[in-house]
Amino acid sequence: NIKPDVYSLHIVSNIRYRYATTVVTSRVANRANTSKEIFFTVVLPKTAFISGFLMEIDGNVYRAHVKEKKEAKKKYDAAVSSGQTAAHVVQR
């Protein structure tokens, strides 16, 4: 059972006055011959939020779209079950 390999993690924060933006870049390699699911967890302060998400796979950039929680999970599950590349961002 070959697990995905996180081989790079880069974090850049820019703080101006009382507002901060942080960009987290993670590079992951799937060395298996089959699709794998990977989980990426970030702890955020109570007043923070995720304002954007994108994936780059083989030079193609996929930008996330904000959806209602149940609709987003349903679309993610459908994409995964059909073998498509998919991402699902959940803020708790």
C-alpha cells in the first residue's frame, strides 16, 4: 500500500495592520498506479476563513468554487466515484 508523498510544504504570511493573508503550498506525489485520496489539515483561528483553493495537476490548474456543504460533498463523492480528480475543502 503506497501512500501519497508530501515532498514540499511552503507557507507565506503577509500581515498588514490587523489583516493577514497566508498562502500554503503543498506538493504531493502519488507514486502508486491507482488514484489515492489525501487529506490536508490546517488549523485556523476562529475569525479566519479560507478564501480560495486551487490544485495544479500536470500543469493544469483547477480552481475551487464555493458550494453549499451538502451539494459540495455530493459533487465531490460523484467525481471520485467516477474516477475524476476532485477536491473537497471543509472548514470546521
